[in-house]
Amino acid sequence: MLTMDSISKAALSLGQPQRADLVVLIMDSLSPPAWGDSEILAEAEHRDAEIESGEVSEMSHEEFISGLRIASAA
């Protein structure tokens, strides 16, 4: 039986073009976004305003990925 670990290792052993194709394949298999383009743009503008005002701070890519790993382990 395939495990997430074995699938991840196999995917990461592919060349970059094949990994990109795999990403597209997986993304296409997911449900369409619940938000339309106007809602996504409004949310992005709201978040940008929060950052610009100092209400919230940006996080690094490393912090984001770490948070994803913690969330997926739970």
C-alpha cells in the first residue's frame, strides 16, 4: 500500500518539469475554490492593508511551511 511518505519520496525524485506537471494534475483534481475572483482580490487587498497598517506582520516562507507541517501532523 502506498503511504504519503513513499509518494512524497517518489514525487521529489522526479525532475522539475515532471514535478510541475504533477502539481497541475493534483491541483486540477481538487474542488474549485469557494471564492470568486472578486472575493479573492478583496481579501488580498484587506490583508495588504493589515500589513501596511502594522496590524499584522508578514511571515517568512519558512514560517509558513513550518505551520503547514504542524497542521498536517495534527
